[in-house]
Amino acid sequence: MKKLLLVAFLFIMASALCSCLCSYYRTVARIEADVNQALNRTLAQMPGHVVSADTIRCYRNCLNIAELRDTAGIALRTVRRRGRLSTELVAQANCSFATVWRLSDQRASGSLLFVGLLWMAGSLWYLRRCRPVPAVQGICYGGMVYANGRFTTSEGTPIVLTPMQHTLLEMFMRTEGHSLSKQEICSRLWPGKPDATATLYTLVKRIKPVIEAHSMLQIESDRGRNYSLRIR
């Protein structure tokens, strides 16, 4: 997926660059055509190879691109034709890169650039959202997961427990065989209480529906001596 998103982004940016260059060089060709037609019109009105202020004024007035009228000029060039040297007038735009860029239509390339940036931002958001979460080391049993000090379902939904219920369920999950004696539970949960049987019974009664609602587990009693966490 990363490669596909990158290829699409590079394609969009390459398209933006090609559109930019094509528009720029089309403008260069348009400028060259304009100065050449202006020179031809000037020579038709003022024949000869003498360049004067009037010639330049006429030449610039013949230009269709207004931005060139302050910079365009005429140069006298010596060329060799059929073994003989001759002079000819050459039209020159004398415009900067910035001027050509300003005259070129970059709306298409700008739109593609904007789309490319949006694509990049969306791709980064998608990759971050879909980044795999590192596996959490924990205990999984009967559709219930205990990891990082909290209980969740196998789908990741948190299971709400009271502190006492949390401690009891943690004891069940951590004990081999998931079975605990009543004495073991009472000694851990109520160490200073002489007889906590009734309290334990109430605790087990209240935690049962919570466990059964969020997993495939249930608490079973073994003749009142042990409690076990079993898969239904």
C-alpha cells in the first residue's frame, strides 16, 4: 500500500512538473513569434537596416504582448550565407525568467501541485491511522484479555470492574488452572477479617454477570471449597 500511494504521489507531481514546463516553453515560443512578427511589420513599414529610435518605437508598438514593450529590442547580427558575410536584423525579447513565468499559464500545474499535496497529506494520515498496533503481551482466556493492568474483551472493549472485582479476576487469570480456594481468596482480599465467607459470596455473585456478559467464561463453585473460572 505504501508503494502504491508513493507511486500515485510521484505521478501527480511529475504531471504537475510536465504541465509547468510545457506551459513555460509554450510561452517562450509565443514570445518569439510575437517579436518576430513585430519585426517583420516594422521592416515592412520602415525598410532598411538602420535601427533608430523611430524603428524601435514602431517595433514595440507592433508587439501584441504588452509586457514586452519596455524590454524588447532589435539587434544587428552578422551571418555567413553562401560563403559571404551579411547582416540582418534580429528581434530580441530581452525578458527575464520571471517575466516568462508570469506570462505563462500555470493554473493546471498549480492545481496538480495542490492535488499532490492533498494526496500526500491524506496518504500520511491513512498510513498513520492504519499503522499496525504492536501486540500487547498479556493473558487471553475465554474471550477475555488481561494486559497492562486492565481487562478487555478480545475485540478490545474495556471491561468495567470495581477494584475488588478487578483483583479477584486478576487472581483467577494469573493462577494456573484458573482455580482458587475460598481460603486463598479471603486471605488475599480481606487479610484482617476472621470470616469473609459472606463477603466473598456477595463479591462472586456480583462479578458473575459482568464476566458472562463480556466473555465465554463463568465462575463455578466446587462444593463451596473452590471457585474456578471456566469456559462455558
